[in-house]
Amino acid sequence: MALLEIVGLRGGYGSTDIVHGIDLQLEAGHIVTIAGTNGAGKSTLLRGLLGLLPRCSGSVQLAGRDISTLSTEDRMSAGLACVPQVANVFAQMTVLENLHVAAGGRIAARDLDRVLAVFPALVERRSQRAGSLSGGERQQLAFARALVREPRVMVLDEPTAALAPALVARVFELVGRLPAQGVSVLMVEQRARQALAISDHGHILDQGRVVMSGRAADLLVDPGMTELYLGTSQHT
């Protein structure tokens, strides 16, 4: 049984469908990348998964439980966590205050130690305001906030957006380490080549439909798919 299974997800805004019957699975301990051109429906798919789409149908199951009718907060309690592309930390709060808020109150010492062990760069920054962190440190804090709740699945929306190339490599390294923490990953990412390089499987979206799926390694060497959906640039 897949840890996360999406079947026939369809929906959008008003009367217009943006995603059209999407099916995908995420196995425990795996990283899955969703790629595609701008406007392909990637972020809309994530919003449907998280219960944020105004109009949505289809089924979402997490560890065998149907969470399709749950609120976003209840989906988080069931084992999902999300790192959005923007506004993913409270800039005026310190690192420690951000983690307390993410934990729903005051974070226990053992949970703080567990999270900071994954992101040691934050140890010296715990009393620093999040808004004064570097781009890479801020993204680490966003990941740490998500890990505080011990999710089964972490949903990442463009985790390397607007980062400098040196920081991009660091973020992909962090994503690649998440399965070792017991967290499976579903990631939307514009830098499709680099994302697929650390992934187990990939799905390529076009106009709200999955047009190709398979092992990430196979997708990376498929010449037709590479030209059409990933482009020739290593940073596409």
C-alpha cells in the first residue's frame, strides 16, 4: 500500500478545472518530484492535496486513511506537512519562537534537539529573528518548522525558488536527507533535473494532466520527454 495515494484529483477555481483527474502515489521513504512547465497545474495539485482548493473532487489517502473530506489543519494532524514557496516563516519572530509556534505551543526540549540535529546551522541562530537569516538558513527554518510536527509526508512547493545557485545545492541536499528522518517527500520544483536527480519517481504535468510518470532516473534520460518538458538547461 502506498503511503500517499491520490486518485482522480480534479478541480480548480470557479467553474474552470485546472487539474483533470490526476493519479499519483508516494511510497514510504521515497521522494517524488512533480515537474512541468509554468501553468501546468503543479501548485494547484498541491493545493488540492492540502485541502486548499475551492472546488475539488477525487480521493486522497494517507496511510490507508481517506483524508479527502478533512480540513487543511486536520490533514496536517493526520501526517501531512507543507513548506510553501513564500511566507514560510514568521520573519519578526526568532528561530526558537518559530519552532514553538509550529509545535502548537511550546516545543519540548527533546523535540527541539531532534530538529536542530537535522539543521545544526540553526543552533547558533536560535535567538535570531528569522527575517535576518540568510536565504539558505531561512529555508532550513521552514523545513524545521514542518519537521516539528513529525509528519509522515512533507509537501514542498518550489523549495529552491529565488535562491542563489550555491544555496540551491544545499536545499536539495537537505531534501535528500529527509527520508532518513522517516519523512517521505512530494515536491514541486522548477529545477526539474536537479530535483529528479535526488528523487525515486517523477510525474510530468502538462495542462493539468499527468503526461509521463516513471522512475526518476528513467525520466532524466528519456530524450523526447527531456526536450519537451525539462528543457536542455541543467537549471530548468
